[in-house]
Amino acid sequence: MRRALMVLAAVLVGVLAAPTATAERPMVVSGGGTGTFAADLDGDGDVDGSHFGLGVVFNAGAPRGHFECLMAGNADILGLPLMAVEGKVTGGSANAVSGTATVTGLATVNLGSDGAFRGVLYEVRLWAGGPGAGQLQLTVIGAFDGVPGDTIPGNGNYDLPVETVATGQIRIH
Ligand SMILES: [Ca+2]
Ligand SMILES: [Ca+2]
């Protein structure tokens, strides 16, 4: 009897789990490359952009992953030798049909020799695609409001404009 119940329980678990596994198939948002703002945001004579990379798995709705945006070297901004936003992804949503996603989390904003800010809330909106098609838009929440490149001065956030993928790609699948 006990054995029969265990078999029944196993069958029930299998029946219940199967459709759930299909409906909750993990969605992956991934990508990397370089992006361009197609504008000189800080007025230093060169068009600005960034190096970016991300990998996020949405499993049963809870995203886990990592995001990084680096402005340095050939993508410097604000006269800083380095500005890197890197953090875990702990929130957001993704839609493979529309090819869009939003990810949020806490980042470390590293300004190189000018120091680093930890635990900074950020949000990234993403549109899937390769060069000229994919896009991303980073907002650093509660910091750097009003510095060059901020599209909405006065709201407390650093609202960077939309950046278009120049090399690499963003995938949402
Ligand atoms: Ca520039
Ligand atoms: Ca702002």
C-alpha cells in the first residue's frame, strides 16, 4: 500500500510538473558587444558608446544573472578614464515574442581612480537584435542626475539615452 502510494505520488508529481516545465521554460536574455549613442554626449568631440555584456536566466519568473556596461578606452565618457556599471540582475521581465526585456538590480559603479559607488540601483531596458537593430538603455537610479548624457535632468537619476548595438548582439529567447 505504501509503495503504491509512493508510485501514485511520483506519477502525480510527473503530471503536475510536465505542463509547468513547458509553461515556465527558462527564458534567457544574453548578449554582448559595443553600443553607440550616435551622439557626443559629453562634448569632447567623439561619439559616445559603451562596451556591454549580460547574461540573465528567467526561471519561474525570477531572474538571475549579471549585467556590465563599461565606458573606457575607446568608449570613454565624461572625461573619466573609466566608468563601469556592473551588478547582479535580481529583477525584471522578458518577452521573447516582442523581443524586449527589462532587468534591474544593484550595481557597483566603478569610476577607477575616482572611487566606486556600491549598491546603486539600476535598470536596463533591452531590445533584441544585432548591429543597427538591437538596443539597450541604462538608467542609474538615485545618482549622477544632471551630469552630461542625462536625458531627464532633475529626477534624481542618470537617464542615459538609448544605445544602439554597433557590434555583437542582444538575444531574448
Ligand atoms: Ca564624447
Ligand atoms: Ca536624470
